[in-house]
Amino acid sequence: MKRFSMMVLTALATACVAPPAVAPPAASVAQQVEPLPLAPLSPAMSEVFDGKALRVILCGTSSPLPDPNRAKACTLVVAGEKAYVIDTGPESWEQLARMQVPGARIAGIFITHFHSDHIGDLGEFRMQTMVAGRRQMLPVHGPRGVTNLVAGFNLAYEEDARLRLAHHGAGVVDLANSPLRAAEFGKAFIGNLDAEEVILQDGDLVVTAFEVDHDPIRPAVGYRFDWKGRSVVVSGDTAASANFTANARGADVLVTESLAPNLIGMAQQQMKSAGNERVAKIMADIPDYHISPLDAAKTANEAGVKLLVYSHHIPSAQVNLPPFFAGVAAVRPADQWVIGWDGLRIDLPAGTAEIRQSELLPRSN
Ligand SMILES: [Zn+2]
Ligand SMILES: [Zn+2]
């Protein structure tokens, strides 16, 4: 017994004086090392970043339920030579990696609201852009709540950055600049549905945040990107509202969420008959804080939007069934709306009125 106690004490003493497995790196050493050059751009990405157009790439078009072909909410906007990400839903980094989007070109992230299907991959964006060669902290723009969000992901991923620095060296990892930086808006978006704010001006790019109606989720915003006379609006999660329509006015592209109330209604009944009251309750709760495909088309018509892009499909597994878009064809011409998929690319060349569609990943079923 006595011998056993001594062994335990010795082991404890050893544990107390043993150095941590990964010692914190000295910042001065990290700064002296030249960064390794950025990876060459793929042919498609050389075109995407040629500085001649405002572009939209969908990197996540699903909603919370699992869909093997789609990541959760994510839209990439390329303005000139920089990329901006609106929402970082789960699996969305993976889609950008499949398209070979260069992480070091991502100059900012914009969060629409704090539901998990819009934020889950934020840590992955922190890590992957760092490894890709990012040399400044990554701004994460958002309304009240973004400071907590960023602090949490920074804390969770801090040790990962240290481990990668220890393994790959300061030529790959710029530890001092690896964190996300919260950029909280000045204005409070509290549910008045009349607020908007210019939150970023970077060269020719102007980004405006506007309040949307995802009630009772407050704050919740959408974003508008204006660059050299071309414009893209991303709705976030929202029901129809006058503020949404006003901020989408005249946009070349509106990327909107949508929920098919007919299909969600059927799912609710099925869940109820199967005795799954919990999911049936959720299905009953969600229609009034999302927009239907038909109402999104009416919003786009009223706002004079040129191309309406459906994303964040609810339920996404049924998005290619005709009932999902019931009524849309009657109010909007077929060449003015598209059912988005992960990898859809839209180009808006400066100095033109052109809207070109192509794909970086094959269209999913
Ligand atoms: Zn939401
Ligand atoms: Zn959502």
C-alpha cells in the first residue's frame, strides 16, 4: 500500500514538472520567417479573380436537415480580386475546397444571424484560410452577438493553430494573425424592420447590412454588395418584408432563402402520424419566419431584381420536385430564376448588363 502511494506521488510530481506537449511559440521567431508563397490559382480561379467582374458562387444551399449533396448556408461574393463569405454553414468550407477557392483571398466573413446552420464551419474557415496563407486577422462582420461568436471560435481553435505552427513552421502558419476579428455593426438591429447600415467600403465595394424579418430571431440581417454598378443581395433567413424589398431594389442578383410551406406541411403531418411530436412541433413553428418560393418571386418582381437565385432550400431533399416552386412560373419568366446548387457560379462583368451562369461543381439532384 505504502509502495503504491509512493508510485502515485512520484507520477503526480513528474506530471507537474513535465513541460506541455506543445510549448507556446515565441512571436518574434514567427515574424522573422518568410512566408512560403501562396499556391498557384487553378485556371477557373484565375478567371474568377481576374478583377473584371462581381461574381457569386454558391458554397452551401441546404438548410439544417442532412443533404449529402449540399452544405448548409454559404454564399461567396468575389469583388475584383477579393472574396467575401456570407454565412459559414456546416460543410461549406469543403465545397469551397472542392472548387479550389484560394483561402488567402477571403477578405471577410459576414454572418446573417446565429442559427447553427449559418455559423457551424467558422472554425474551419479560421484554420483553412490561415494554412492557405492569410497574413492578417480575418474580420467577421455581424450584428450584436458576433463578438461572443468570434471569441468562442477563437478559443476553440487557438490550440489547433499552435499545433500546426509547431508541426509546419512559421513559413506556413502566421500564428499572430491566425485569429478571427469580430467587426460588430454600430447600429442595433432589434426587429424594427426599417434599419440598414453601410458596414464596409473597400475600394469600389460597398457592403450594406439590412434588417430582415426572422422573428423571433433578433438580430437577423441580409447583405447587399455594390461594386462598379453591379449588385448582389443575399437575404439571410427572412419572411417577406418591406425592408427586404427596399434593399433588394434594382439588384442584378438576389440570392434568397425559401421554404416550401406545402412540403413542410406534409412533413409535419407525417411526423405527427409517426408519433414524432417533437419534430412535428418544429415543422409547425418554422413556416412563418421563412419566405415561400412564390413570395420570394413576388419580392424580386416588386424590387426589379434581374436574376433570382434560390438557395437555403427547406426541405432541400425535395427541391427538385415541382411542388417546391408551386406558382413561381406563373409570376416570373423562366430565365429570371434559378434553383441554386453548391457550385453555381454567376458573373456580372463590370461595365456591362450581362449575367452569365456557369458551374464550378456539377449540378446536384
Ligand atoms: Zn435561421
Ligand atoms: Zn437557416
